[in-house]
Amino acid sequence: MARKRPPGEGSIYQRKDGLWVGAITVGYTPRGNPRRKVVYGRTRQEVARKLAELQVLHHRGLLAEPAQITVRDWAEDWLKRKAAEVRPRTLESYRYHLAKAIPSLRDPTAHDRFGRMRLQSVQPLHVRRHLDGLRLTPHAMKNIRWLLHAVFEDAVRMELIHRNPVAPVKVKGPPRKSPGRTLEPDEARRLLAALDAHPSPLALALRLMLTCGLRRGEALGLRWEDVDLEEGVLHVRRAWAKVGGKGVVSEPKTSSGYRAVPIPPTTLERLRAYRESVQGLSEEEVQRSWLFPGRDPSQPVHPDAPDRLLRRLLARLGLPQVRVHDLRHTYGSLLLAHGAPVELVAERMGHANPNITLGIYRHLLEEERRGWVLDIG
């Protein structure tokens, strides 16, 4: 009667000549074929012991057979897979930062000792010394370390390597930064008045960022079909991002970015007036058209256009310069200052979870908390 082998023991069998054979799978080739180690013995117990020793080595990552795939090759494959998972702008950022650590991603002829190492040869000490030699800012270093960890972790999942050499390597991240300067309520009102007086439709786009908390790309990516002027709600379904100096339509930053945002009455009034100014198109054509078209009506205005307009208006008003993205932060800050729950602010702004909101506005919430004092006596 054949004996049932214990779980994890590997494959053990007896040949016709009486010799016992054992085998375990220690990984897979880049083409997906299994790599196996085979041992022999006069008895089943001897083979089981040898397999147990192999498994110890296997779990320590010491049995992987050398493969020709390099760090650069695997990083390139990883980027190609990510192209189907992330927005074009995010992919561009991944490639830009990885190329600082693996220059041959950008220029195949570049001197790149680390990128030309075999994937399975890389040890934590190699990663440590390589990162130390880059001499970059803490923010850039943290991004690069995170990306390298993701690249090697993907190789672990594919069983090309059995441990991630980046995991033990730590880098000091940049100090926590608060969001950019937000406008005070009086400054926001002055800016809104200037936006309403400006003839460019882009002024309305800036108003949407300030009064609805939209990201720049979300505001520029609106079509009229996304705006319900009856219910007073706009739907964020896409973004217009700058990639390689040009505008590209992409999905929202996160799955939570798909959201419905209530439009404040004054902004809704401005949107209705703007809608009435759109002439010469059928209703169906209007619904498909962009709220803020560029010179080519088939595309939105250039992503940098709102930045230029905001700088001019702030200079004219004598207000400190803020970024376009700070209009969105002003919206979030004012919501919280008026007592809106963190969960609601996270939902309105399209954050993946309230912890992101807490991290961004922690300084503001701490100031608010200091005002809550219970004096029972």
C-alpha cells in the first residue's frame, strides 16, 4: 500500500530498480516553467531527509538557479504591466524616478552597474550602497526606494527570487509637509469676485476648484454631460492631465475620485449662465463637449492655462501667490473649519479614505481640538 507523503515533503517515489527519488519545485523560469531539484537515496527516509534539507535552503532563498534577466529588464517589464493599471501621469512619474536609480531605463547605453546586475544576484548590501551613492533629496530617495521595493516584490511573487533585497534597506523620508498655503475666507471672497468679473471661461474652472474642491485635471476634464444643472450636482468621471508636456485624458486619481459633488448655489448660478452662452450646437453636441475647450474644441484647454490665470489675478489683487492645487486645499480647510465631519470632507474631495484627509489637515484639526475644553467644575 502506497504511503501518503506528509504535506510539504515534496514528491517522493521509488524507481523500478529500487532507488528512491525525491523532487521539489524551487521556482519558475521567466516563461513559467517549473524549476525542480532532485535527490536520490537507498531508502525513503533518506530521500525525505535530503528533501527537508533542500526545503530549508529553499526558504532561505538559496536554491534559485541563476537567470539571465537583469534588474533593468525586470524593471522595464514591471513598467509595462503598470501601464495597464495606473494613469499615464503616474506611469511617467514611476519611470522618471526609477531611471534615477536605473539610468539604462532612460538611455540603454548609460553606465548602469546596478541595472545590469542579474536580478537574483542583488543583495541588500548592493541596494544600500547603490542608494547611498545617489545623493538625492529625502523625498526622491523615498520614492525610489518604494519603487525598487515594488519591482523586486513583483519578482518574489513570480518566484524569480525568494526574498526582496530592498525590504531590509530603510531610507529617511522627508519631514511631513502641510498642504500649501490656503486662502483666508476674506481672501477667498476677493478672489471669487475677481473670477466672476473675468471674461475667460477658465475663471469658472478656478471657481469650481475653490468652491467644489476639484483637482485641476478634474475640473478641466468635465463635459456638460457631467453637470446636472437641475439637481445642482457635478459628476467627476475623468481627468485632463499633463504628460510629457501635453494633455492626456485619464481616469480619476483613485477609485474614490469617481464622485458626485454638490454645487454651491452661487457657483451653480454661474454655471447656468455659462451654459446659456454656448451657442451653435445641438443639445446632444453640447452634452458631449468639454466645459473648457481649448483652441481645438475636441480637447480641453492646456493643463497649465489655469495656473497662468491664477498668478495674474492674485498679483492684480495684491494677494500672496498660491498654487492652483491650493484652491482645493482651501475648500477642504473651510469645510473642516465649519464643522464638516472628516468622512464627508474625504468623500467630497475624493480621498481614498479619511486617514488621508486626517494626514493632510492634521494641523488644522489640532487647532480645532484645542478649542474643545470641558470644564465640569
